[in-house]
Amino acid sequence: MQITWLKIENFRGIKTAEVHFNGHTVLIGDNNAGKSTILEAIDLVLGPDRLSRQPVIDEHDFFAGRYLEEDGSEVTINIELIITGLSVEQVRRFKSNLEFWDDLLGMAVDESPEVTDDDTVEESLRVCFKGYYDKEEDDFTGDTYFCSPSLDDGEQQKFRKSDKRECGFLYLRALRTGSRALSMERGSLLDIILRIRDLRPQMWEDILTKLRDTKVAEDDKTEINGVLEEVQAALKKFVPADWGSQPHFKVTDLTRENLRKTLTVFMSTGAEGYFAPFHHQGTGTVNTMVLALLSIIAESKQSVIFAMEEPEIAIPPYTQKRIVNTIRKTANQAIFTSHSPFVLEEFDPGQIRLVMRQKGKLTSKSVQLPAVIKPKMYSSEFRLRFAEALLAKRVLITEGTTEAIGYPAAARRLEELKPEKYASFEALGVAIFNAGSENQIATFGKYFKGLKKETFAVFDKQTPDALKAISANIDHAYESEHKGMEALILKETAANALKKLALKIVDNEHWPTDLAKTKPVETSTDDEVIAALDVYLQRSKGTAVLADLMALCKLTEIPQSMRDVIKDIKVKVEAEFEL
């Protein structure tokens, strides 16, 4: 069982949206693009406990806060989704509510034999949430329904909590995942595990009885008892003697529901013999513990759809990958939102959906690799920089590794030296993408522009035709006067900075032994240092040597053409901020 299609109308920041899912899915996009709203919408339909809140929705859940039309009629929040991949048991349970879905066409189809016999067509379940403002009750209301069939009176059959539990949807919000993990609160991960296993702890009355019998401040020396006796004496002046007698403290005001919200698991803290509530553990420990609980839930249910916001929060990269892969292995479907390239690189491009929103209309598109990228090229290293570019709003495309290292290092150094004029690419939200060669800059420029990203590119001197192709596919193109990044560095960097770099390489014993005859020394001339570095840089393409050089440079020692590019990128990005 998995969600295949979702439609949203008038919910929060979304006026309209239609989203297709391809099995396990990760949603990416700018902040406030609507990723979390998609998960919240699914939870309104499938979440077993979501409708227990009162009211179910409020005015802030309506697009632009508008729940009445100008003519006074109600605005309706409509959320509709289609579930496919039903098990035999689920088909039996929902038999009277099933429709048909064509996976190839990506749409619902009629149930004629010539259609349903097609291999791409399968049984599906279409369910929805409808919410609105009830003028008679002066309150907001909403409920979930099967979309098929319509009843004789035009109404729809309720999609009840027991039906939702059959779907096994679990939604873990980023801000409260850890805090509710091991409490007894309804909907916590521990509560879900107990319900899945049909365990009902018979402990509430026992706890309440013990609390009622607990004595508080009964010592005669306790000053508060004297005050309570004064209260009793004052009361007897106004009411019968048997009223308000013997006031004393007890832990009495708790109900079962209070206990659910109060009871929590305590864990060792590292200090011998001392235990603290589990959520007092480090954030990384709590989130990893959540992973363990999720795996228990998934193993306990035959059908689970996990939705999880930002699994990367306070988690190191290797644990991010483990969370993603563990959940995918144990769930029928896992839907994540993420801003982490380490999460993204665990997904095939077709499972990554870029979410965009403009004036309330949310659109999403599957991220497919450009034709120029062959599957064997999609290595771990390439996946990571491809993922970083997908997550950014702006992309600086370079033709090689040397530029991909040198330009961001120069930008960081310039920001340190003169922040009012320069900014690092990280601060500007610009990701670096190494196209691998100057011939691929136009190809990747076109690809990233197609994903609505602002594109920049730095490259060597081009032929007129090549420059025209790049300029047509790049928003902001920066052509060097030199042929090769090494030539730019050697011709534009101050000689004393180059000498400092050369001597540092020697001091760190990184100078190649077969170049011993040209090894720079304190007495080397500028020409000798440049000649030696020319050979060294050609041999050291792709290393961090340029980053080391930039860290040694004063402002005027950094190549002028690099300064111009970095300054112009800052001007162009900040001009957007002002719009």
C-alpha cells in the first residue's frame, strides 16, 4: 500500500496542488514552498488520531485565512489522495470502495474489462478530507470519506479511524518527534507500539490510588499546616462544621489523561545512579532512539506508510543515511522532506520531487538526470554534488575541480577581509556544481534553469559559437581571459603570495620528490617560483592547494578577475533580495 497521487485545494499556503509519488519519495524545495503542508494534508486524510483535535481545523488552515466567499458561502478545504499497491486483505476490506488506477498514464480509469485487464492498471482506494466553517455552529468542522461510491442521498461513506489504521500511516513532525517518542501520550511512538500489539496497560487506577495515598507536608513542624488550619477556622465562621474540614495537600488532581501526558520513560544520564526523562538526552541520541522505535513499529505492522520531516536534524551524515535506508526497508512507502544532500543521494533521481509554489499554486516535478549523465557516471561523489545543487536556489557551474575549489575558497576569504563588498557563496545560497568540462556547462545550465534555479558559470576563454551556447543557457556567464585556472592564478596573483604558498607546500613536505630540482627556496626569484608552481599546479588539479593559497592572500593579492566575479555575484543576488 502506498500513496500514488494527491490533490489539495484551499489548505494553508496552497490554493491548488496535484502531486504524484513514485514509491519512496523525498520532497525538496525552498523554505515555505509547501513541503510540510503536503505531509500535513496527507495526515488530515490518513492520520488515525488527527481528527481527534477540536476543532479539527481553524481559520489559519484555510488558504489566505479565507473560509467564507464574498457571497457568504463556505470555502471548503478539499484533500484527496489515491492509494495503490493494496494487499489481498485490504482489497477484501475495501472491496465496495475500490476504483482503478493506470500507473502508466498516471490517472484514474474506468472499470471496463478492456481497461482493467491491462497490466498497468490496478485496484486503488480514493479517500478525501473535507473541511469548512459551519455558520450554524459558528465553528470549524471536517471529516474524512471514501470517494467511491456515492450514497443514494448524495452523501459519502465515512472513512473511519479503524479504516485509517488499516493503511498504517505514521507522520513524524520535525519539531515534536523526539519529545513524544517514549511518553504515554496518545499518538506517541510508544503508544503506537502498544496499540499495534494490542497491549492495554492496566496501571492507571493503581497509580492514581497510590498518589491519593501519598502524604504531603504532614510534619507538624511544616509551617504550611498552620496556615491550612487558619483556613479551616475561617471557613467555619461561614459554613457548617462538616464543610471544608481538614484541608491538606494531596497529589489528587490527576486523571488518566493527565497521567498519559505526564508519564515518561527515564534513562541513565552517565552519572551513576541518576536517571532523567528521555528527552533530556542529546538531540542526536533522541533522534536515533526514534529510529529504533520506528523500526519496531514497521516490523510490527504488515503495512506502513512513513512520512517524516527532515530526518537530518542534529544527526551526522552516516546516521542520516541509516535512518533513510532503515525506514525504506521496513515501510511500504517512505515520504521525507529534506534539505540534506546526504539524504538526497540515497534516492534515485526519479524519487526526488522538487516542490515549487507561486501565488498559491503548488507544482512538483520529478528530478530526472540529464541525458549527458550516464548511469555509470552517477557515482557517490557526483550524486553528492548533484544533490547539493538540487537543494540550492542558485548554482555556480564550473568547468573543472580546480575552479570548484578555488572560487568558493576565494569568496570565503574575501568575505573575511571585506564583508561589505564580498560574500561567501554559502551566505548567498549558491551551490557549486562541477560540470566536468567546459563542453558540459551549457548542458547543465539548461538543466538547472529548467528546475527554476538561477544559474551562474565561470569558464575559460571560448570560441564565439561556444560562448553563444553557454550564454543562451546560463543566467550570468563569466568568461576568463585565460586558458585554464592555473594560468589565471599564476598571472593575476601577487608574486609574494605565490611564494608564500610555494614555501608552505615545501615546509609541509608536499613537494614531489621528482621535482626536487625546481623546489622553491627563500632565495628563489619570482620567475623561478612561478615556473615551479606552474608544473606543480598542473599535477595537483583537484586538490585543496588553491584553497590554501586563498587563505594566505591579502585582499589585493587575490586575482582581480576572481574578485570581480565574486563581487558581481553578490550584487546580483542581493538585488533579488531587494525585490
